[in-house]
Amino acid sequence: MSQKRLFKNFSHLCRTILALTFILSGVVKTVDPWGTALKVSEYLTIYGWDSLQPYVMPFSIWLCGAELMMGCMLLFKVRIRLISIFALVSMTIFTTITFLSATLLPVEDCGCFGEALKMTPWQTFLKNLILLPMAFVVWLRYRPDRIFSFSKLELALMVLFFSISMGLGTYCYLHLPVIDFLPYKEGVNIYAAMEEQEAAPDEETETVLVYRNLETGRTKEFKLEDSEWQDATKWEWVETRIESDHNPVRALISEFAVYNAEGDFTDALLLTKGRLYMLCVTELERMPKRCAQALNSLAARALEQGAQVVCLTPDPLYEQTTHCFGGVEVPCYNIDASTLKTMLRARNGVVVLDDGTICAKRNCRDIESL
């Protein structure tokens, strides 16, 4: 086989691997724009760009959609010379960022595959070190092609890929992820999962709290018994991680806890017989009008059905134990903000339990479909 033919075959292999990696990474992040936004927000704080925080969500949707679109264009060789330049530039940027994340500005997880696959910064950096030369090979292979010479088919495919990528991210932001990689997915019995976690006698687990210093932007790990992380003027929560021999994502189930001024009601809620509607509200006094109306309607409907309904919020309740939803006094409990974000990828919505098993989840926009 000639050297030219060998290089052509190798470049084809590199293009395919690069394309499939971009597509996989793009899909798992695009379906969870809230999770991607949390990771982008973490990076902005670390690099001192907090002024960009208001634009995190649209940027996250664009970033993941662009990655998915780039993978599709690479796979189907749509304007390959132009997209090979973008791929090379992207891999250079990603490799630099992951190196910084592993050394000077450490993070726990780079988020390159969202919640579907957790990788340490060093693992991600090594992955990028492999993909970067591949991107260079693809660029070198198609360097003689014209950059801005689009055929009608290429234009049509580019519009199609753009519509699918951005449309998917926008849909999942407005509703809920079409694929749920998190532990609180439909079909999971929360109490049983917690019991299973506690019933593993040979399993050593340790809860690690990751907080960011508000002054320096650097992250630090704490144990539960530490008290330094409780200073809200100095530390900002990043993530709670349970280190064990078992699936760390599944172990997060054990973090579920609800309480108010009267005490802990975790077991009482999770062992409720029949249907239980858990209204999840980020800020009680700042609910959008349409969302408040939807929750009010659901609370009234639950009362008619004989079902139980409670409100979960990270908003401080102090001595408050109920909240009025359209004339219905609903028991209200505090829940950790990170647990709420893990359970429901929406600012406000509802999680429905049947005998403690999650049977449905809805963004506030879709409550009427229950």
C-alpha cells in the first residue's frame, strides 16, 4: 500500500473517532443543559469571569449544540476543510483547559461527558492528548480543499444538524432531559435505594463536600464533620460527592433529606402510601406567575384525588411549615439545593411518587400533562 493511501486511511480513522467522540459528548450534554450550565458556571467562577454568569444557560445550549453539530459534520464530511479547522481549534482549547483543571485551577470533574460518564481532569487531559493529534491529521488531510465552497446538499445538511442540535438543547431546557443520567430517574424507589446503600456492610463510603472560596475561586474538599465550609460568606457549594466502591452517582441517593422547624420528615415522605406530589420550588416568593398558577391547580387537583402533596424548597423556611398554593395549605420542607438540582433539572416543577417510587417528573411548563 502506498504511503499516500496509508495516510488517507489513517486520516479517515481519525476523522471517524473524532466525530463519534464529539457526537457522544455533545448528545449527553445537550440533553442536560442545566447540568452543563452548572459546570460552565463553575469554570467562570474559577477563572474570575462572574460577570458572564447571566449568559451561562444560552452559552451552554450553544456550546453543546455546536459540539454535536461539529461531530455530525465531521462524520458526514460536510464542508470538511472548514470543520476540520474548528475541530483543531476546539481540541487545542479543550486540551489547554483540562491541563489547567488538572494542575493550576483544579476541578473535580471536567464535565466533558456530562453526567453520563465521570472523568477526572487528568483522565480528560490524556483523552484530549490523544484526540488533538487526530484533529491535526484531519486538518492536514483536507487542507487543500476550499473553505467556503458549499454545495446545496452541504447547506441543507448544515441547517439540519444546526436545527437538531440547538433544538434538542432548547427543548430539554424548557422541559426536562429526554435521557436522565442522574440517580433520581423514573422507576427509582428512593427509600429502597437509600436502604440498599446503607445495607452494604463491607462498603466504605465517605461523603466529600466540595466548596469554592469566594475570594480566590479555588475549590477545597471538606468532610462532613468539618465546620469551615458552613461559613456562607467565604465558601460557595460546588458539589457533594460520595466516594465508595459502588457507583458514585447512585450513592447520591443517600443524600436525600427533607426537614422543617418541626424536624426531619424524610422517612415519612418516602414511605407515604399511594400518590405523593412533591412540588419543587427554587424560590417561593419569586415563582413565575404561570408556574404558580400551574402548581396551584395541581395542589387543588391532588386534594380532589385524595392524593398527598408537599412542597420542597432550598429557600430558608425558618419557622414556616406550610405554604398556600391557591387556597390549599401545603406542608413545606427544606431540601438541599444540590439534591433538588439533581432530582429535577428545572427551576420549578413536580416529582410524583407512587408508594415511594418516582413515576413522573415535570417541568412547571408541563404540569398540566399529569
